[in-house]
Amino acid sequence: MKLWTSRCVTRRGFFHTLAAGALTLGGGCSGRGRGAELLHASFDATRELYRKINQAFAEHRQQQGQEPVRIKMSHGGSGAQARAVLDGLPAHVVSLALWLDIDTIVRKGLIEPSWESQFPHRSLPYISTVVFVVRQGNPWNIRDWPDLLQDQLRIVTANPKTSGGARLNMLAAWLSVTARGGSFPEAKDFLTRLLRKVPVLDSGARGAALTFARKGIGDVLLTWENEAYLQQRELRGRVEIVHPPLSVQAEPPVAVVHANARQAGAEELAHNYIRFLYSPVAQNIIAEQYLRPVHWTEDPRFTPMQLLRPVDPQHQLGDWHNIQKQFFAEGGLIDQIFREIS
């Protein structure tokens, strides 16, 4: 990725944000005075993204002569946010890290089953991927997934049993074997050898980032691309980013929480808000936050990569429910590997 010009981390800094509390509910930095209101529940890594988008949306409505809008944000772990909505958080819009987290809300009847088809690109205004963060100079000469198995090299990742981001790390590692013709047993062996190299498993991706950056543990960190660039900027040359030739496609979808939005009389506003995410203004903000917008392949700022969807039929993993059961549920593949290496 090249020629980034955005200065979009708050002045308190990326790692200050990492150390802050997990769940915040605040007034979204957009719209002043009385007017329409939206409550948007999102995952931790989108704080600065939606601060900027919410401001742009409020300005867009003002330019159109529409009533002012105030967007309140609730941030936390993706799974925790889904549970909060189920427990009564009256969010009108959710943007979560994993499809399964939104599906949890769908199954309770709060989101319409057709939510994916209500907005372009399966309700994905942006995507991301998993990359490697390495120490300055890339002393282990890491270029691709097989390089992670070098003797003595230590890997930092969050626990895939508790972190949605870490689950994508595991799926990326798995697909790096099978997408190149490797068998399922070979992919399991690769995952086992990789997890043996993890000295500590933090519960979340942000904890893993702190372990790597502040505690100096590990030689390579597996993380989302946007988080990697924020770390690189904050650490000022002490780390580098390696884009492997192929990786997993991270798909954080967005949806209207129809039951809550209707009850609040905010359904049209919620739909307009999500449609705004696909506008040129919002897509540019998304790119400035190091997330890959809808047309990222046409944007020279982004490193070309082969991005793989685990649910595509050629990978033979089934749908997200099957992947969850096969890999991450009790007694699944990750539990089997943990028992083997403990």
C-alpha cells in the first residue's frame, strides 16, 4: 500500500485506544442540536472510521436541506455487541466483524432474513484481510505463510476460541495450504505447528497487538490489515507490514436492526445511513482508514492480493455455521489442536 495521506488516529493514539475500556456508548460526534437520532452498534476497530463517516453523513444531510441527525455509537467486541443487542441495546444499525454475529440477531427476529440483499455487495461496504506485522528490517525474511514455521520464530495471535479476528487468522492459515492443493490433514498439521509457536493467547485481537507492540513478545503478529497500518504509524518505523500472496477475505457486514428501527420510527433514516456508506465520500474515508472499499482493486493504494472466502464451494468447508462447528465449537478442530500441544 502506498501514498497514504490520512491522519485519522485520535491524538491519544492507537495503543491508548487499545488499552481503553471495551464498551463505550457516546454521542457519535455528528449532528448538533435537536433532530433525528440513530444508535449504531459496531466493533472496536471501527471507532475512528465511523467518527469520520458520521460527521460526513450529518454534513451531507445538511447540504440536502434535511433535518439534523445525531448518531450515537456503541463499540465493543463483535460478539459482545451482538449479545448486547439481544439483551436489549436498542441499536438501529449494526456493523459487526463476522457474518455469524449478525445471523445471531437475525435468528432472534430483530433483523430481517433478507438483510444481505438489501444493500450492495452482500451488505459489505468494505472488506479487509489478514496480514503479518514484523519487526523492523523483517529479520526473519517473512514473505508467505510457510515462512511462519521457521525454527525458533514466535507468533502472536489472539485466541481463536474467544476472538473473531483470530478465527480469521486460523482460516487464513488453513486456506494457505488447501488453496494451493494441500489436503485437510496437511492443513491441520500446518495449524498445529503454527499454534505451537504462539507463546501467549490473548482473549482479543487488540490484546494481542499490545502483547506484540508494548511487551515486545513475538516476531510476527497476525492481524487485520487496517489494524496493521495503524500500528505501523503509531510505532514509527519499529515494525513493517508483510502482505502474503494470498489470505482470507475479512467481511464485516452492516445491517438495519429492523425491529428496533421501526419501533423508533427510524427505519428510513437507518437505510439512508447505510446507503451513504457506499457513496464516494464514505468510500474514500473507508480507504483512508486502511480498509478496502468496494472497488479496492482499482485503487493503487492497496497491495494486490488473492483474497479467499472460506465459504466458497471450492474450499469444501460449507457455510459459516458449519465452519464454526468444525473449527471453533467445543470439541472442534481448534480444541483438538490445543489438547495436542498442551
